[in-house]
Amino acid sequence: MSAEISLGEIIRQQRVTMPLTLQELSDQACVSPSHLGRIERGERFPSARILRKIAKPLGFEEDELFTLAGYLSPQPGSISEAQPGYSGGCLDPYVSRVLSQEPIEVQHAVIGILSMLKSIAKSMAK
Amino acid sequence: MSAEISLGEIIRQQRVTMPLTLQELSDQACVSPSHLGRIERGERFPSARILRKIAKPLGFEEDELFTLAGYLSPQPGSISEAQPGYSGGCLDPYVSRVLSQEPIEVQHAVIGILSMLKSIAKSMAK
DNA sequence: ATTGACTTTTGCCATTTGGCGAATTATAAT
DNA sequence: ATTATAATTCGCCAAATGGCAAAAGTCAAT
């Protein structure tokens, strides 16, 4: 019940509080003033590219605006906690250590070979 | 010099590894299969809205894809990679995430294969 | 070979984004 | 009041996004 306030209004509020004109913000962010204006009054919705550009000039953390825009779900940075989420597992430290001594191209090649082997295995399994 | 590998390739690699078809991912993410296909082969660049939708189904942390897409600047503590220590050589994050989805035995097998290949290469070089 | 069920790609189109330049509207300063 | 000047908004356009349906591939089982 707190936010009947749009992203555009937030941006405008922040800009005038800085204080900056559309022109000045435009110069710093490399986004046309007209576009910024339309965004502020809700006629356009800012893309991620634009959000990224205007974040710093407006004094926002990068991910802050993303969250406000609904691109990121709320609770940035919060608790980097170990995510039991995906990866049925984590990377074995030994494996990590060995691989990280190889050049990037080799690392990628390893993945390529792995996926080949997997597809071969799959075709044989059936 | 870390990534001459594109976002699309990463996404496809991840999808195939899950494993999912374009259709299935489409169903889970509510993005048309054709669009997903074009993204994977680099014909379209995914918007933030799309990235957000496909992140979870693919097992990505939300901000991870944003970072890969260049929407967010790198740094989220992220990457399941093993934590302390071997900052010496760096393991490509992409490689890390693909490998960490394999069971430990497979991870070790990969290292085994790698060392075989290296010794073969060495013997041929001489 | 041929059928049939999937998976991926292509063609086409509606919608959005975002820029540029021309109005329009403040804001001052004479 | 009347300019001059800055700030914002409007009109139009090019480019990109993303969906849908139809066309290619794939691949197994006849």
C-alpha cells in the first residue's frame, strides 16, 4: 500500500533534488532529454540499458533502479547466503584449482568436450 | 579476454544442460520458443524482462544473467564457485557454472581426461 | 522409404524504444 | 510588456523487441 508512485516520478524527484535539468542529466547519461522527459512522466518505460546509464548520475545504486523498475526482485545484496537453490552441487575445489590454471580457451574447450561426451552417452543410453 | 563466448551460447548451453527444449523453457518462462531460439543464436538481444523470466527456469540467479548481459556491472558476490583461496588463476565463471552442475565424479573425470589430453599433446610435441 | 511426433528456424507483423529537431512553456532580465 | 534564454514537451521516424503461424529439420519406429 505504499507505492502508488511510479518509477518515472521517482526518477524525476531524484533528478530535481540533485538538482539537475533534463539537459544536464542527458549529458551525463548520454540519453536524449526528450526521452528522459517521457520516461519521467510515464510515457515511456526505461529499458535496462537506459536505467544503467542514469543510475549513477542520479545517485542510485545500479541494482536499485532495476529493482524499482521490477526487473529485479526486491532484496538486492541482501544476505549473500549460500544458495541451496540450483546446482545440485558446487564445484569441487580441487577441480576448480586445476582448471583455473588453464587458459580460458582450454577451459571452454573442456566444456565443449564434456557436452560432446554427454550427447554421445545419451544416444547410447537409449 | 575472458569471454569470446556470447550470452546466447551461455543460455543455450545452460538450457541443453538442464535439459530443456525451447518449448519447455517457453512454457516455464512464458516467452515464445522462436524468440528464445533467436536469442540463443544471437539474432536478438534479450531485454531485461525476458532475462528475468528465463533466469529461474535455467537455474540462474536473477542478477547473474543481468551481469552476463552487461546490464549490471560485474561483482555480485555470486557464482557458486568454491570460496576461499585460489584467486591465483581465475576460473571462467561460465565454465564454473556448467561444471558445478555435474556430479563430483564427472568433475574429476573431466580433470582426468584433460590431463590425458595434455600428456598426449606433450608426447606429440616432442 | 515413409509416416509421425518433436524441436528448431523463418517470415511477417504489431508494439516499443529512443533519438532528433521543432514547438511550447517557464524564467529571467531589461 | 517584451525580449532573450533555458527547460520541457511534441511530432515524427528508424531500429529493435517479441509473438504467431507456417516451414524446415531430426529422429525413431514402422
